[in-house]
Amino acid sequence: MMNTRRMTALALGLLSATLLSVPIIRAQATITGPTGPSPYDIVRGWHKPFSEPGYAFGGNSGIFAESPNRIFIAQRGEAKLPDPLPPGFQGYAGSIKINVLTDTARRVWRNCLYTLDRDGKVKERWTQWDKLCEGADGPGPHRIRISPYDKERRVWVINETFSQIYVFSNDGSKLLKTLGEKGVQGTDKTHFGKPQDVAFLPDGRILIADGLDNHRIMILDKDMNYLGEFGGFGKGPGQFNGIHAIGIGPGGRIFALDRSGARINVFKTTADPAKVEFVESWPGLGLPLDIIVNENSVWITDLRPLRFVKYDFSGKPLYTWMVPPELPDGYLEVHTISVDSDRNLYGGDNQYGRTQKFVPKKGADPALIIGPPWVAR
């Protein structure tokens, strides 16, 4: 028999998925603080199609800009297009009103991992690893990250559906490590419950956002051995209702997005490598999705309403700019973001099915441009 805790976790996971696909059932957050226009221009049509005829990008759930000329994409397979194609197709499924998140019957596990060059053209296709997604009845890949402290530049991919985390060599030729057991969820030291993200502390420790079912953040040492965990399900201080992303800042700060809890939980490292201390929560969000932490500020994407928000380290909103849904440049969901060393911003849409490149507008206030993630020097 399935225990009560497990049944509750499954129910919450289903509720979270429903919240994403049926926006009208959740109230929108109230916007506070200064608001204004986007400080970026979008490079229209930047993400160039490369699928075989009859297919288009799936949900672009993970992005990592290793450099301005090598942008990693983790996508939730590809979407089979209707035949004949309706008029107006612009190279991505959303241009003909296909939502690649909800129209799962069109999903095929192909081109789940690849890289793009600075012009949005495919550079590498890691099709040898499509097999890691095959057979999934859920969304599959969720995040892709590289530690700024790793000399080998290993590539971490989170597979939400199979509750696994893969660590690849930087060129994709080798799968170096697999964490978790395929399709087996658990709350112990070696299993996950729909993990969502991974982040890296300057001393080499690894934080796993685990995740939609387990509501905890696991602490691993530099060799990927379990040290401890924090969080837990609930509305109390430091608890979660779906950890969706983690950002690391100076002074040992850890910023964790509580997606369905509609807030950011802030923690701080301690002298004990297995423990952190809770600092505070920043409420007032709708459905926060991804995060980038800079030297003295935090940027997040929120789904309800669809926007970018900048905070200072006390949780004060400093600036908000809205993201329109209208095509050709709009979004339904800015699920993942990354910034390269030239301060170009990339945003993956998990519903329209594509990635867009944002470049700072001429004369834009530098304080409104998102910098690359903070790194300890």
C-alpha cells in the first residue's frame, strides 16, 4: 500500500502540473516597486530550426550559456507537426498555436540536448543521449548547468521525470555519473522525487533542488556524496511547495525559488558543511520559475504575471518589466534564463517551444541589465 506521505506528495505534484497548464485557477501576484519597459531588444528569429521535416522544437526547459558562441539547450524532445502545415508557421510549434507543454501526444524524444552558436544555429547535437529520455511519460529534462568552479566544465542535466541527474563530459562524449535510480523515487540519500535544479557553492559543495515531490534541498560534497539536507513541505520558515530553481550569491547566501509557495526562501551557509541556516522569505510572487544572482541583486522570472523582477538582497523589488505573450516575440513561459559573458540574455519558452536571444538596448540603464551569475573570486 502507498503510504499517506507518498500519496500527498503525488497529489501535490499533480496539482503543480495543473497550475502550469491552467493559469486561470491561480491568482496573479500584485506588482510592487518600480516598473518600466524592457531594457532589451529581441533578436527576432534567432533560434534557427534544424529538425527533420515534420518536426519542431519541444519545450526549451533548460539553457546554459557557456560562452557567447556556445549555448547549451535541454529540451523536452521535439513536437510532431500537423500535415499539411497550417499557414503562418515560423519554425516553431507555437507559431501555429501548438502548446508543446500540454500537447504531449506530439512529443518525440529527439534532440534533447544540443548547443547553439552566437547566431542561433545548431552547433552540436548530443543525440547519443536521447536514449536517456526515451520512454518517459512526463516532461523529461528540466535544467542544464555547469559549475563555474569546475575546471573540467562538466555538464549537469536534471531529468525530472525519471528522478535522475546526469553528469557529462564537456564535449558530450561521456556520461561520467548518474545520480538517482531511473523511475524510482525516494526520500533517502541516493534517490530523488522529481528534482528540478542544481547549484554549486564556491567550496565545491553541490546543492540539489529535490524538488516537486520531496520539497528539500540536498547538500552533496565535491565528490557527490550526501552530507545533509534542508527544507521540507509546508508554508513555514524555510519550507517549500515545489523548489524550482536555486541561485548562489556572495556571503554564503542561497536563494531558492518556492514555485507554488510563490516566494523566494533565503538561506546562508554555516561552519558545518552539512547545515545551512534560514534567513528570511520574500513573498509576493505568482509562480517563480528561474533565477540569476548578481553581485548585489537577484533577478527572477515569474509566470503570473509574466515578468522579470529585480530584487536587492533585502528582498526589496527594484524593477519589474513585463513580458508580452503576443507573437512574434512574446512568451507563454520564460521557464529558464541564462546570461553570457557579453551580457546577452537567453530565455527558453517551455510552451511556445523555442529560445530567444535578448541584447541590451542602446543606452539602456546598466543597472537594469542582468549580468552573468555571481562567481566567487
